[in-house]
Amino acid sequence: MLLSANNIEKNFGVETIFKNVSFIVDDNSKIGIVGKNGTGKSTLFKIIARQMSFDDGNIDYAKNLSIGYLSQESSLNENNQLYDEVLSVFDHIIDMERELRSLEIEISKNHDKNVEGLLAKYSQLTEAFEDMSGYEYESRARGILIGLGFSQEEFSKPVSTFSGGEKTRISLAKMILTNPQLLLLDEPTNFLDIETIQWLESYLKNYDGSFMIISHDRYFLDSLVTTVFEIENKTLTRYNGNFSEYVRRKQENLESQIHQYKIEQKEIQRQEEIIKQFRQFNREKSIKRARSREKLLDKMPKSDKPFIDNRKVSMKFEPKLQSSKLVLEAEELSKGYDANLFKSISFNVFRGDRIGIIGANGSGKSTLLKIINGDLAPDAGHVNWGNKVIPVLFRQDNAGLDPASSVLDEVWNCRPKANEGEIRNLLSYFKFYGDDVFKPISVLSGGELSRISLARTMLSDSNFIIMDEPTNHLDMQTVDVLENALTDYTGTLFIVSHDRYFLNKIVNRLFVLKDNHIEIFEGNYDYYIKKTQEAKMLEDLKNSQPDRTKTEIIQEKKLKNKQKKEIAALKKEITALEESILKIEEEISGYEKIICSEGFYDDYDYSCKINQAYESSKSQLSLLMDSWTEKQIELENN
């Protein structure tokens, strides 16, 4: 166990952020932290990292536990060059290396008896230096920086010349190189392109330690975590599994809680009616029976009412006009500054296309959007538009918003003929409720500004929406809102994004900007990964020895037969599990009918026995479902 938190409470003034929060972080834990913005995720990290105090409870740490904390605010020496700043985490090794060099000079100058003491000291220091991987620290630093997307030419640039996102990556590099037992990563994929995110995923999968990750990147969480901590309603709930498993289990738990609550409320109401009737008889015997019933009712276990957020609006966004079948045609587009971003790229966009654009940072994705929107001229080539095309560009910098305007007026200005109710209805879709609509634009967070820009985009009557990183700064719930809106949208979409989960759900074509050209895949992100992996396998096959011996062919056939048998056995196990699941579901249904029957709670012992059996059956069902999921994953991997 690395740390144990017990009944942690944190308040800011009169506002309670969380209360009675308890959890354990074991060795080799892979934990994702989720929750709406403002629920205290970053606050929890600061408490764990001992950077913030808490008001109640306690945290027990393992002896000499090393913690690396990547916050959203970097603390770097702006005057250092990039490489020197990253190497600063090895100052103790560098000092040791200097001492070794100094000893070498001293030994070379001494030829008397004192040299034996110097040699002994040199031997001890060399051993310590080797134990600390002293001969590898420079190559490790270079490898991490290149993996995080920095070029060799940038190593000598001052830290002050890098952007905010690049400084976050520098902080990430420093933290990774310290190799702590517990990593705390707060939104590590912000400002990373897809290639760098893939590198970070690969690194963390092989990380010899534990990590806790706050992230809105659902694909990233699915790939890495085995446990999810959700912070909601001032408390923390643990779910086993990755993000998708958390979503499934959360919904199952909610449905089960709602069902149980309804059963309890129905029984409470029935008992209260009986008590009321006994009291109406107004006889000594009936009053005694009423009191007896009241005591039983007080002892009856009662659940809290499950929290359900019903503040959802169903809204369909429709373009004002339908565009021609060919929306735009890009011919031989080129653009470069100090170096070429892309050269002679051509593509067509058709009505109904939902195109995603990916590529490394600096490959020209945002530049391409500006050229298409007419904000920037290409160095060569041109864009031909179809008929009746009405484009609109959603910018990730939220440019064009009036700081002095209110939320309501800013959105209302896009459709002045609408009434206030219609605009407020739309704003509730983007999670602005009640008095939120009267806030001035100047006080809004980055996420809130993005939601305003999205609302304005959706009111534009456009039939061709161009978007630059629309999910940046949005929490998962708001991204769901955006996904639902775009799924319903019947126009054409052209979207730059590094959110792979979002790309999988929304796009049907993927444009990849790489090495100054564009490659087009007729599918979503998973389709692109599948095709690139297939291409790599074919390339590897070509590079391998083409001639196989007869023995190798026989061995390959045996392996395939073995795989077929394993798949058949897996399918048999899955069928057996499905039969068991159906059986246990029937048992649960039977118990529920008994629990709902009239007079069930009259016999306290009997009702307890049935409730225990009911809960036991539900636990068995959960275990069976877990086994079924594992077998399905195993089958898919085969």
C-alpha cells in the first residue's frame, strides 16, 4: 500500500468541496479520476501531494514514498535552455559525476600512499553512480523529450520562448525522468497531439509504478486505467475497470438504486396507509397495532433518493439550406513559413461528410482550416466552393466574443428574432441554467467560453461547420452535449481534434496531415489505426525472410488449429455464462416480486432473509457479468 486516505474533508470557507472521502492506492495502481469541473479533482491531487491542507480525516503514506505531481500550472526556470532545464532533475547525479572527474585528476597526480584512499573513495562513488543509472541519464532525457514531441533543434531554446502547452510538456518530461513511485497527472493530454498521446500511453502502460490521472480524454482512460474514482456530490466512489466499464457500472448502479428506492417508497407508503387506518379506528387495540407498525417501519432499512440530473434538453440542429452535393474542392494547396507545412494537397468534401483532421503539432491543421475559411491565403493552389454552402468556423481561442456582453445576449445576438425562452432553452442544452445566463462573458472560464462559442456556432444556420479542437477545456458531460448535437446535425462537418473517442463517435472520414502531404482514410479513428497496423504488418512481412521451410508451415498450421480450439472453448464458456446469467436474473426477478408483495415487511425475519438472498443474487450476477466481459474481450483479442 502506497497511501491510505480516511474520511478526508475539504472546505473553502462555508463551501464543502468533499466530505468523508476514503480510498487506498496500492502498488502498481492505475487510477483514473473523473467528475464534473469544480468537483475538487485537482484539489484532491494537491492534498495527496502535500501542497494543500485538509480540514478533517487523515492520510497515511508508505515510508519514503516518492510522489511526482504534474499540475496544470508549470513551475520552470524560464532562463534555462530546454535541455538544461530537463537535466536539472539529475543535479545530484551531475554533482556526483563532477566529483568523479575531480577524483580522476587527483588520482593521476598522486603516486604515494594516499592514492589507496582515493581509489577506495572513487570505487564507492562509481558504484553509487552506476546504481543511479548515471551513464544513462542524458540519453534518457533526450529520449523523453523526443517522445514528447521536441526536436533536437529545440533543445537549446530558452524555456521562456515556448508556449504554455509546450511548458506543460517540459514539466511532464521532468516528472517522468524523476521516476517516482506515484505519478499524479492532472490533464496530461492537454496540448498534446495524437502521436505524443500515443507515446505517453505506451510509456505509462510500461511504467514500473503507480499513477493517478485526471483526464477528460476517454480513449486515454480506457487504454490505461484499471480503476476509476468518481468525485460527485462531495463524495468519492470507486469503480473497478476502465472508463467504459465505469460508465456501464455507474448506469447499472443508478438503475438498481432507483428500482430499490421505488420498491422501498411503495412499501413505506403502504405501511403508512395501514397505520393511518388503524389510527382512524381509534380503539386501544388498533392504536397498539399502529404503534407496532410504526416501530417496524422505523427499523426498516431505507435508501437515500438517488441523484438524477434531469436537466437535459432534446434539441435538433438543422441547416437553413441544403448545400450542393460537392461542398468544396481543394486543389494543390501549399502553405509554409520557415518550412513547408503541406505541399500540393488535394481533396473533396461532399454533403454529409463528417471529416476529422489529425496530425502532429505544427503539421498545419489549424492553418488548413483558416485557408478553407478564407482567413488565410495559400502559397499555391485554390479552394472551389459548391453552391449554397454556408460555412462557419468554431475557433479554439473563442475569438469574437464580447467581454462586456452577458451569456444570454451574446447568444441571442446570433438569432435576434427568437424569444428569450428559446435562447434560454438552448443555453440549458449547453449547461447554462437559471441566473448563469446573466453572467458577463468576461468572468467565464475557458470551458464556459467554449460552450458559448459552440452555442453560437449551432445557431448560425450553417450547413458546413468547421471546428478547431472543439472538445478542449470541456468536461465529459459537456462533450456528451456536443456529441449529441453533432450526431443530430444533418450538414457537413470538418473538425480538427486530438480527442480519439470523439473522433470515433462523430467522423466517417479521417484526413491525416503528415510529412507535408495528406492521407485519407474512409472511416473513423479506429479504422485508421487498423489500416496503419495492417500496412505495418505487410511491410514487416516484406522485410522478413520470404521462404519458409516445410516444418515452419506445419508449425503455423498447428498454431492456427490451436487458436481455433481456444476460440471454440471460449465461445462455450461464454454460452455457459450467459445461461447462468439468465438463471440468476430470473432469481432476482422472483425476489423482486416477493419484495413488492403486500405484507412483505410484516414478518421482519422473513423480509431480512429475502433481502439478503436478493443482495447475494445481485452480487453473483455482477461477478458473472465481469467474467462474461473478460471472456468477450479475450475472444475479441483472438
